[in-house]
Amino acid sequence: MREEASAKAVKTAQTDMSNLSKDQRDKLIKHSVHHSPKHINLMVRHMRGGESFDSAHKLAMREAGK
């Protein structure tokens, strides 16, 4: 079951996460199971700009919702 969720998560995050740390990528992949691709894309954009995971999540929730 866990592998299935991971595979689904990778498919939904349709953005380049190569410039994020491995920990950030792993956290986003797990997070993407519960959120829309738009939400994840916004989070990645904010994290590239220097925001923390939690801060990027709050901003993405305001901009795109779940």
C-alpha cells in the first residue's frame, strides 16, 4: 500500500523538484497524496524562493486551497 501511494504521489507532482533537497522532495511526495498538483507546484515555487516547508504550505493553502 505504501509503495502505491508513493507511485501515485510522484505522478501528481508535475514540477521539477531537482533543485530541492532530498528531504524536501521526500516530504513533498508524501504530502502530494493529500493535495492537488496545483498546491504542490505552488509549494515547490515558494520553497525554491527560500520559504520553509510549513511557510510554503500556508502560502499554497491561501493561493490554491487543498
